[in-house]
Amino acid sequence: MATNFGWSALASYNYDLYKRQDIESMIGAEYDAGCWTAQMMFHRLQLATT
């Protein structure tokens, strides 16, 4: 049984060098208390405009 409780986080960012614009960004956090967990995430994705 793992006893790895506490906070963890992730982040990702994609950028188009040719078009000079953001493509996708993501950030999230999780708290593990052993008997319960809570997660929160923000995700932004550039959609096609043409």
C-alpha cells in the first residue's frame, strides 16, 4: 500500500513558432489525503478560426 499523500501538480504549454500563437495550455493540481482526493484542472485550447 502506497503512503504517498500530499500535493502534486502538472503543467503543459504548446506554442506555434511559425504562426506565433498559443496552441494549448494546461495546468492542474491534486491533493491526496489518503481516504479522499481533490483535483482541479484548467485547460485552454486554440480552435480553428477559418
